[in-house]
Amino acid sequence: MEYNQGIKGKRLRGRMKTQFVKDLKAGDSVDDMFALTEKNLAQKKDGNNFINVVLSDKTGSIKGVVWDNVDALSQTVSSGDPVQIEGIVSEYRGVLQLVIKKMAACSLEALDPLDFIPATRRDIDAMFERILSLTASIEIPYLKKLLDMFWSDTEVVQKFKIAPAAKKMHHAYLGGLLEHSLSMALLVDKIAGHFSGLNRDLLLTGAILHDIGKIREFEYKFSIDYTVAGRLLNHIVIGIQMIEQKLLDIQDFPEEEAYLLKHLIVSHHGSREFGSPEPPKTIEAVLLNYIDEIDAKVTGIRDFISTQDPTETWTSYHRLLERYFYIGKNKEQSDA
């Protein structure tokens, strides 16, 4: 599905969605379309079934529950489907919840995907042109040739421009992978000159390609989820496979340099605990891990702050990072 022409706000097609998660309040009646991102059948104490769901759109997600007609509804819709919902917003244990009266699958032709998945606010083509410019700055011929082979692959470029970088954590929106990869490449370009003896071209190539496997790890028609390959292999394995496939067509690529490049991909999460088969074992790999961490953390924190009340001095508690963040009253957050 091609999103590139519509990612900055131009509608692609379909019916206009009017109710969005971020605007819902307790007591609201809801009659609109959402992405069904989770669906779980459960049982009440009396043995009767009910359905817990999570519904989402480009502005966020909300939990919902189906009490009636459970068996029929459970068979007609699946996780990942866009659905038409009728119900009432209530409050349960201090959290908004949608009590669903009707739920039905929507015709895909009636929908605009950009209503359901958030997208980068940056210009996709401009970001990709900066990636190409950084590629052109690489002086080692075989590294530049490798990147040029990726950029001459139309399918890879199309997906690289539009894929998210994550399902939830950071850059979890259309264009997020490109935005994250470019930000890391620009950080490499600034940092590489600070330390002597670095292989700047290798580090830059690793920054651009470190998450390339995510173009096949995620699917993102109406919500971001994992592909079968993504769940079974993950983006590190997929990325290594993609690089190895391109290396087959570069006869003069030194074997040791190929290992060093693949090590950057393999180790960029930093430790086995966080998903890397091996920890960083070169200076370039150590730097790539920290640059990835910096960009992911800063973006994730800024995204969290953007959801908070701007009149407050502090954010609410960030459960994953286990802290509050200082905002300062009446201070706008930078998009830089």
C-alpha cells in the first residue's frame, strides 16, 4: 500500500473519520471506525464469555469490552482489522473504557489508512535525500556500493521511506524508520570527527542499515504489528540476511569488513538482555549502540511529553523509565 504521497496530510481515499481516541470523554456516544489492535476472549465468574479489545487510531488507543453477542462477534472480526464501533465511553478504575454494543468489520475501500496510524511530521522525500547525500559522502568504495545497491532496489526504498521503527516504543509511526535512521546517521557525522582512529564510513553505513530489517519485520495497513517473519526472526536476523544478499553481488568486498559491518547490526541493542546476539566488540559498535539509545530515548521521551498537560510543571509517571519528567509551565517542546 503506497502512503508516500499522503503522509503529510493529504487524504488518500475513503470515508471521513470524525471521532478520535484522544478526544473521547466519559459519557460520549461513539459511532465510528477504529483499528482492532487486540482481541482476547475471556470468561466471567459465571462462566459466560466476554471480549476484551484494544481499539486505536492515529491519536492513541483505548480499551474496550464486549458483553453481548460475544460468540458471534468473536468469529467475525480479528486483530488488525478495521472495525465499525457503536458504544459508550465509561470510566473503569480511573481509566476510560469503551463499552461496545456493536462491532463489525469495515470495507477496506471505505477507509483512509492515515486515520488509523500516526505519521511523521517531517518531509519523507527531503529526509531520504539527506540519506542519499550522506551515502555520497562515503569514501570507501565497497561500502558506498553496498548502500547504492539498497537505494537502487525500488521495493526496499519504498518500504524504507514509510515503515515505522517500532510498534510502541519510539518512532512508532509511518516514516519513523527513515526518521530514526537519518537522525542516527547525522549524529554519526557529528561524532565521528571527535574520536581519532574511527572508521567513519563503516559507522555511518551501520547507522543507516542498522534497522533495515524492520521493513520486513512490521506490517502497517491499519495498525502497526509484526509480520510472521518479524515474530519468528526479528529485524536483526532479517537485516543480516538482506545485507548478505547484497554482498553476493559485490566481488571486491573484504571478508573482514563484512564481518565488522554485520557485527554493527548484530550488536546495536547492546546486550543479549535487550536482543543483541552479541554485545558490541569494536569502538564503532559501542558508539552505534549508544547513538541508537540516545535517539530512541530522546524521541520516546519527547513523544511522551507531547501527550501531557502543557499547563503542568511535571509529566505523569513514565512507567517504563520509572520517573517523572520536568516540563516547566507554558514551555513548548522543540520538534528538532
